[in-house]
Amino acid sequence: MVNVLDEHERTMAFAEVALGQIRSLRQTAIPRNYEIWYVYATGYNAPLNKIINETLARHGKLTEGDLEQIYETYLSHIKTTDRIDKVGARVIGEIDDVMKVLSEALAMTGSYDASLSGATEKLSSARSREQIKSIVETLLRSTNEMRETNKALEDRLTLSKSEISNLQQSLEAIRAESLTDPLTGLGNRKYFDRMIGMAVQSALASGEPLSLLLFDIDHFKSFNDSYGHLTGDQVLRLVGLSLKQTIKGQDITARYGGEEFAVVLPNTALRQALTVADHIRRAVMAKELKKKSTGEILGRVTISVGVSMLKQGDDTEALIERADACLYAAKRNGRNRVICEADPEFAIESHSRVA
């Protein structure tokens, strides 16, 4: 009981801190805001606390836009594991219920078999019309009970099939979410690793061309240092939006890590890939970055891009390494540009790395 009381006091203290923060900052007391401040009070999510402290130090407040972005970035994706556990528990519960119904049906089948066997023996020794009538009535009752049991089993299995189908769809949705970067809405690194492996195998088997773009946001650290991590997150969202608007069809887009992004282009040779890369670069640069909390125009974002194309004998690692070397060559040669493995800058970069 002491432990229960201690836990009660501890969680109530967290709740008071959360409500106190909402009051002092005059925020709406909606579940999202309460959850943000409750987690903040526990101190279990260090990145969330860091971004909140930084934003408050800079501006003295958190806007609705700030709160929404903090929740989406630092809390919403954590729920995925919990949701998988809950769906899994429901699947297990559904299976347990079905097994219970099946056990009852098997018991009824055994009882019915016994009734049939008993009726056979009784009929063989029956001597009067009344005895035969009683045996037949008993059989009819047993048959009706068996029919009702089978109908109940059929209805339960139909319902269970529908429920399990719904749960399967829920798991598929959660699975897709687990492969998605919550900040940009693009595929995450796990998604990229899975998809590029499949794309490389397919291209090598078919002989079709395959190109890879790796790109990095120029001077991304300065955005964070000058305007804070929330603005840095906004930059990442802007680049993600540009990719969604530019890349279509079978092409694969992902946030590769940090401020790096990747695009896999099946059935695309190097020259076409360069055109796509420059189109993305121009699309990103065309967007004006505006600070949500103040409306201040912060300028434009640029990216550097490295492009490689799959060769016979290549593996996924070699393709990525060449694109990465091209990316660094683009950054070393002034940024806001596209460099591929056919450019002289790539040869210089590769030589300097080997040396």
C-alpha cells in the first residue's frame, strides 16, 4: 500500500507541474498540451525538455504552432509501440475467445456422439412403440442442440474473421507508420535501407539503370544556432514538402538521417537523374522560409546533391558511397549544386579520401 501511495503522490506532483505550466503560460488545457507538460515534468524525454527550454529562453512563450510541432516531433511517434502492443493483445484475446467456442463445440460434438451411440443400443433393445418414441425424441433434442451450437460457432467465426481482418489492417497502418519519418512524412532510414536493397537487386537482375541522389541541407546547423531547433525542424519539413511535390511514381524518397535526404530512381540513367536532382534543388530554393511564431522571413534554403548510378558488380554500399562522395564534393565546391560521379570534382574528392 505504501508503494501505491508513493506512486500516487509522485504522479500527482507531475500533474501539478503540468497544470502549473499551462496556467503560467496561459495555454489551452487540452489533452495534447497536458501530455507535453506532464512528460516535461517527468524528465524522461530529454530532447523534448531541451527544445522547450530553448524556445522559452528565446521567446518566453510557446505558440500553438510550437506546441503542435513539439508534439508531432517528440511524442506522437512514441505511441507506435504501445499501439502495436494493444492490437496484439486484441488479436490474442480474439484467438482465446475462438478457442473457447471451439472447445465448447467439441464438447457438444462428443456429447452428441455419445447420444447417438446410446440411442443405437437402446433402439436395438426397444420392445414398445413408446420406448422407440422416447429414444427418437431424445435424438431430436440432441440434434437441435447440436444445430444451435454449430450455428453459434458459425456466427462467432464469421465475427472473428471480420475482427481479425480489421486488426490486420490496423497493424498494416502501424507498420507503415513505423517506416515513416514523423517530422517530414517521408520514409525513414529503416524504410530507405529496405527499399534500396530491393531496388538494387531488381536493377542488377533486369539490367535496368538505377540512380541514387543523396542531398544535404546547406548550413543547416546555422539555422538551429540562429533561430532554434523548432525553426530547424521547419526547414526539414520544407525540404520534405519539396520532395513530395517533386518526386512521384515508383521513385523512393526518404529522410536518410539528420539533415540528409535520399531519392532512389529506378529505371533512371545518370543524365536523367541529374535533371531530377537539379529540379529538386531549384524547387527547394524557390520556397521562402518564414518563422511560424513571428512571421519573420528567414530567407531561402539551399541543398547540395550527390548523384551516382548503379554499375554491374556494384552492391548497395558501393552505390551509396559514390553518391556520398559526390555530395561532399558538392559541399566542398561551394554548395547549392549537383555533382555526379562523371564530374571532375568527384574524381578529386575520391582521390583525397583514398589519400
